[in-house]
Amino acid sequence: MFKPKAIYFEKDIINYPLGKELMEKYKDIPKVEIENHNNIEEMRKNPNSEFANMKRNLIIGIRKTHKFVENHKTSDYLVPYTSSGCTAACMYCYLVCNYNKCAYLRLFVNREQMLDKIIKTAEKSEKELTFEIGSNSDLILENTITNNLVWTIENFKNTEKGKLTFPTKFDMVDPILPLDHKGKVTIRMSVNPEEIINKVEFGTSRLTGRIEAINKLKEAGYNIGILIAPVILVANWKELYQELIQRLSQELSEKVKKDAFFEIIFMTYSYVHTKINEEAFPNSINLYNKDIMTGRGRGKYWYKNQVRSEAEIFLREQMNKYFPNNKIEYIV
């Protein structure tokens, strides 16, 4: 269970039930009042070496931006929701590029306002809409602090239209297993080879726990997606990802394998990641490989087209071998 080192909070959070609840829950934790959760000067000035230490803080505020962004993958809209950032420290996380603004966990207490907009948008639409509510946080992790995911599912289930989806790297799913979600929720578990989880995805659940969580969620009636993401082309990547896919085929339940879908996403890295990780995790592996990566603009890197194409062919072959009846939504 995450215990914050300090709470940074906007004073108006006490005007919301969740704000009062969190302040009471953490009444014994040191607190710092802030003007804006987007601009905490004390953290903005911290050196890169303080990255992991900053993750021990918890920021509580009110979300002011509620713009839905169109999406054309497994949802219709990416929706700003109840949290941003995370307590884990995955070395490739896109939030790392702005680590002194949003890599640490920020909780937003105006959940009623956010869910109300989702419901109203769904009900006004002529077609069934799916809303991605976890694009910049992990709601399974957040739920251990706020119970927001339980609250969300219980308050969304009776809507006439609309579905929710979110990804996770955590296995603490037991609180949502008994809920009557009415088939309106798709949970997408992100997986990677055990070696990569151990060396790159610091603070997340182990692969065994993630697989067990998938099986439990499916048994509870949730729709299941599996993200093989991000694919990281380390020296022995073929062996690692072949073992991963084979292990999934062996340990996932027959119910999961019947209709789970897959998403496969290659890692995108950046110059900023490199500089922060060098100082924050000096003994970790270097994810940047100049021999197989190329610039993508604004200091970002991705795998060269030929390298990526060869890897995609290999992954499709493995998926066809072990999951011939499951759909791959996309590979990017």
C-alpha cells in the first residue's frame, strides 16, 4: 500500500467529498498547500536525481481541463479522468518527459463532474461510444488510494449508452471483481517479459500477478484486452517475447483465450528520458540504442523502419502460432 511522504494539495479540494475523505485518510502525513497542481515550483526545480524520491509525494487537486480527444484504436475518446501520473517508475513512460510536472501521482477530487460529462456525451451520441479513462494514469493502482474505480463502475453501470476502457500494469483487482458492471467495462492488461518488467518497469506488478489478474477479471465477466507493450528490442528480445507469448498461451484461462484481443505497441523513447534515467537510475540499462533507433522529431526516437518491420513479422508469427483465433487490433 502506497504511503506518501508528503501531500501537496489545492485548498479548494475540501469542497468535494473525496477531498475531505483523502485529507482525513492522510491526516498524519505532512502537507503543503499549493496554488496549482500543474505548477509546483519546489518540484520543478529538483534535479533529475530526485525523480524516484518525488514519486513518493501525492498531489491532490481539482481537474480543470475536461477536453475529450478523439481516438481511433480501442476507444472513441481519450478522457481526462480522476488521476494523472503514477507511483511506479517505468523508464519509458511518456510522462517522464515532464517529470517535474506530471510523472508523480496527481489525484483529482471532482470525479462527479468528470463522470457526468462522460455519461451526457454517451447519451447524446447516435452510436455506442467507448471512453478511455486511463490514458495517463493507472486506475487499478489509483483505486487502492481513492476507491474511484469502484465508484466509477457502480455509477456508470446503469447508463443506457456508453462503455469504459482502461489499461493497467497492476494486479490489485479484487475490489472490482464483485461489481455488477453489466459488461460495460473493458480492462486491458499490459504485459512484458519478466526480465523487462524487473529491469525497466519499476514498482509495477510481476508478470505472474498480471496473468492471474486477467483470469480473475474474465471470470468476473469483464471484457479483456492484452497489451504487449511497449515492445523493447533488447539484445535477446526474440527469445524474451517468444517466451512471453508462449507463457500467456499456457497460463491464460480458456475463457480469456476465447475472445481476448491484443494490442502491440513498440517503445518510443527520447533524449529527455535518457538524461533523466541516467541520473535517476544510474545502474539501470540504457534503453537507447543508436544502431537500431532513429530520430522522430523533438528529441524523440523510435525503431528504424526495417528493424520494426522485421520485429512485427516475428511477433505476428508468434501470435499466429499461439493465439491463432485472437484478434490483433493494431501494431504500432
